[in-house]
Amino acid sequence: MADRPAARGVLAEGRDAYRRRGWSEAYDRLSAADARAPLTADDVECLATAAYLSGHEEPAFRAWERACLAFHEEGVTGRAVRCAFWLGLTLALRGGHARAGGWFTRAARILDESGEDCVERGYLLVPGGVQALGTGDFDRARAALTEAERIATRFGDADLAALARLGQGQALIAAGDAARGTALLDEAMVSVTAGEVSPVASGIVYCAVIIACRETFDVHRAAEWTAALSRWCEGQPGLKPYRGQCLVHRSEVMQLRGAWSAALDEVREACAHMADGTDPALGMAQYQRAELLRLRGAFTHAEEAYRQAERWGHPPQPGLALVRLAQGRTADAEAAVRRVAAQAEGDRVRRARILAAYVEIVLAAGDTGGAREAADELGKAADDLGSPYLRAVAAGARGAVLLAERDASGAWEALSAARATWQELRIPYEAARVGVLMAQACALLGDHDTAELELDAARTVFEQLGAAPELARVERLSGRSSKPPLPGGLTAREAQVLRLVAGGATNREVAATLVISEKTVARHLSNMFAKLGVSSRSAATAYAYEHGLVR
């Protein structure tokens, strides 16, 4: 009996945290209360939501199951069906399609037996619409989801309206009507950022919108909604609205915007979240991790990550081919990229992602004609999709081909257009890479002053990003006799810290040796771990020996 007042106190704390949207605290307090005395159906449903939003998926699944059964037993049909729906949808998003299908069927049976006219009938149209979308039956998908939106409007249900508009937008985009489709996606996201939609539905809508933006190469829209949702999340302690594939795409957006360390942190979180291998996006996460490591020149770690990507079902190309090109193994790179480009025939999105690397590699192999054909194909894809991002890729590829053909004036014109778009999209790495090609075009035209200015500007960007391979390329082109750049994009101070750590020094000893604070040492170590793709002092020490920083 003595425990009952304490249990009620813990439960009250959990309910209060839930109302404040303190999801981690709500999960902890409601779980503790449940351990002392079984919760009511209402509280179990809150526990499920708090668990899911704080990243505890399996406990969330169990709680939604309990809530569904409890509501059904109490005769509260709508709530029972709603719990079964969220359970099925979140399971499906994680790849658990069999379990999801079972709960959708259970929900339909509960609703049919009750005969009630309720908004949950609209919710149960969503799985069928999504299934039709997946099989390419876009008309059937739109019909189901349009009816779901009609029901949402009749009952005034913002969650269902957002999900229905999201699905309709996806169907329109898949059918080739990107303009109308993205307008519906934007409308769904407005309801999210305006606070009209529940947090669980908000995360699902955002992640689907980001995936759609990726498929249409709409980088600006993805970045804009990512920033908006980040602001929405700030007032909700412990909120983890993003799941595997969504975390990967957020990392891609961060990478494009030049936040490479944050991008690496995000994709590491994605890999950790999916470590059990049940999420089909694990291979995609490993590939994104490999890309970030490759860009920094950590080729050994990148190659291992590409292998992990392949192990979990994601092709390691064209990233691995670009590693081979950087290693001077041009023939291997060419063979790989030609094979994957041929395999991607008929898949416009996949092929467009390959062709930029294809142009770079076959140009290095001396096949200017093949590179020109690929650049032309990129240009057509850009026109068809109306994507500024893809237009910049195509213009850059065309400029590289013209430069290889020694048409410096034509190259400058194409590359200027590419850089203007990269700058408008705020993608510094690509803008700087194009600037290096523009410097080469200037040199061909005899304008060495402008060439030097272009190289200096590119050097600054690559130094800030830690793009060691591109920085080395700039140094070669500028003819500087300075020491080669440090591996992994390390600064000179970071290299000093790493050498001391590799020698066994503690943070306090490093601080005393370099006359800096221990806090500064810790910050240098954090930056180094992100740049090198390692997570421990021992791994950093191994990297230092592997790359000749200590002997």
C-alpha cells in the first residue's frame, strides 16, 4: 500500500512531462509508474508515443499493442484502431512489413465489427494507398488517399490530412507531375511546422518529404524544410523524430551545406540506430559514411565503409570507383563505373547519380567522347526534372569535357553557370571544385592572375572543410613547394595533438606540453575523431601510425 502514493506521484510526473513534450522524461517516468502499477489504456498510449519519440522503438511497439488491446476490451473502438494503425505504420517504416500487415488487418477487423462511422476509417485507407504507390499503381494510390483526405476534412483530423496529402504528393511526383506533387508536400510540411500535426506524424511526414526531395534532386527544398523542422524540435527535450533513412538524408543535406563534421555525426547516429541490421537503410548509411570519409582523404576507412554498405545491400559504387581514381588505379575505376552505369539504364535517378562520377573517371581515362555523351545525358535529365542541382552537375560536367578538349572559353562559360548555381544553392564544396576547373581554363587562356585567384578561393574552402584530396590538387596546380597537406584534413595543431596522444599522453599532459587548456585539447580530439572517422584514442593512434604522422 505504501507504494501507491509514490506510484501516483511518478505517474503525475510522467503525465506532466508528456504535456510539456519532454519525451525522454515522460518515457522514464511513465515506464517507472507502469513498473509499480499497470497503467490505464490512456497512459499506455502516452507511454507508446513517448517511447517512440525518444528513440525506444521496441518498447513503443509493445506499448501500442497493449493500448490497442486495452481500448478494444473497453469498447473504445476508435482509439484501439488508431493505436493499431500507428503500430503498423511505424513497423512498416522499419521494414517489419509482415507484422505491420497483421496489425492493419486487426485494425480493419475491429472497425468492421463495430460498424462505427469514424475518422479511423480514413486512417486505414493510408496503408492501401502506400501499397499501391509501391507497386506503381499511382491512380489507385491517389484515389485512396484523396478519399482519406476527404474523411480527414469531415472529421477535422490534422494528422490524417497531412498523411493523405503527403501520399498524394508522392504519387504525383512518381507519375511525373513534380510541380503539383511538391506543392502537396509543402502543404503537408506547413501543417507540421505550424504545430497542427502530432509529433509522431510530423516525423513521418518530414522524413518522407526529404526522401522525395532526394529523388527529385530538390536540394534547396530539403535544406529549407530541414532547417524549419530543426527549429520545431528545439522546444521538445529528448525528441528523436528521425529514423534510419531519414537520418542518412539529413546527413546528406548537412554535407552539401558544408557541415561535414555534423554530417558525420548524424550518419554515425544512423548506423548506431540500425546496428541490429533490421532496418533496410543500414547499407545506405554506411555508404554515406564512406562518402564523407572519402572526401576527407581517409581512403582506408572509406573503403571499409563501402564494403559494409555492400554487405548490407547498398551498391558501393560510384564512391569506391572514385577512391580508386584518387589512388591512381584509373583502369579499375573506369571498369567499375562503366559497369554500374550500364546496369542503371532505365533508372533515371540512379543513373543521374552515377554519371557525374562517370564523366570524371572516363575523362581521366582519356575517353573524351564518352564523357561528352554522359554530360549531354545529364543535361537532358536536368531539363526533364527541372532540377537546379542537376543543372549545376550537368554544366560542371560539360565544362570539364570542354576543358579536356582545350576549349577554354566554352569551358569557362559552362563552369561559370555551374558555379553560380552551386553558390545559389549554398553548396561550397562543389562550387570550389568548379572553381579549380575555372582556374585551369584561365591558365589555358593565359590569364594567370585570375587562375591564381580562383585557386586561392578554392584552397580556402577546402581547408575549412578538411577536403584533403582536393587541397592537394590545388597545391599541385598552383605549383607551390610547401609541404603536402596533412592526411584527413587535419590542421597543424590537430596533428600536434594527435602525435602526443599516439605517444600515450593524457589530455592534461597534452595541454601542458602545448600550453593550452584541457578543454581545448578535448575540442581538438572531438574534431579529429570526426575528421578521421574514428571513435577512440586507440583508433586515432592507429590512424596516426598508418598515415606516417608518428614513426
